[in-house]
Amino acid sequence: MRTSYVFLAEGFEEIEAIATVDVLRRAGMDVKTVSITPLRNVRGAHGMEVVVDVLFADTDFSDAEWLICPGGLPGASNLAACQPLCSLLKSHKRGVAAICAAPAVVLAPLGLVDGKEVTCYPGFEDACELGGGKIREGAAVVASGKFVTGAGPATAIPFALAIVGETLGEDAAREVAAGMLTTF
């Protein structure tokens, strides 16, 4: 199984990152947290500090299954300012997922939402539409093939389950969800 990567920048939304890693690992997926900075400790939007698995500069992403961008501010803006990450996202041929502000702030300027149905944090819809995205009003999660977007912190678990569903199938996602006492 290929590795999936959750990218962390200063100011990331903690629940979106940690819940995603947790759910994917419960499903048996190989997932690593990545600092886009040269530091292994990354502080989230609410002051939680996470020690990442790997540093961006030291990682070969050629085996990547999913590239995942949590939101939060200024986390999403910091991800968008990381040119090596932006280049990687644009060239990646497998799964891309983003939640909260990240679909609008990270993916839309790269043209990655163009022609796709998406959701994002309320108030960021215009940026997604400027990038060619089609907002699915009121959607918590939008999954289409190897492209998943989520609306925000409360949708972190359904967002991660959608990634599991797109990767391992809906039965696997339902099994993980049942073990967490939620639904898929």
C-alpha cells in the first residue's frame, strides 16, 4: 500500500489533521504527518504542538497515495506559500484531499478545483468558484474519485472516512466508522 501524507504548517487546524491521521490508521492505511518547515515540531491554530513523522525536504513522495491538506489559518495560507508543496500537488496523479479553508486557499489557486464539485469552510466559497470549483451548498464532504474536500472541523471524521472509502472501499469505511461509533 502506498503512503498518504498530511501536510502541517504553523497554524494548522488540529482536529482536521489529527482526526484524519487517526481514521486512516484505524483503516490500516500508511499515513505520515509532514512538516513543510525544517522543524519537526509544528504548532497548530489553537496552540497544540505536534511532532511530525517526516520533514518535507527529506521525503520522497513518489509513492504517495493521498496528499492531504488540513485547513486552519494561518495554516492553509502557509501551505499555499510553500512552493515545493504546490508543485507536488499540481503534479500528483493520485488522491488529493483538503478541508476547511484549504480547498479555497491551497487548491483553488493551483487550478486543482477547476470543474470539480467541492465544499469548503463557509465564507471561502468565492475563492473556490474563482478557481473553477462548483460549490455543493451545505455539503459536509464531497468525494469524487481521488478528490475529497471537507467543510471544516466538525466534518473531519466524515472527511477522513471518505478518503478511506475512496481508497479501500465503502465497506472498509463503514467498518472503521462502526468501530468509532459513527456512520459512513
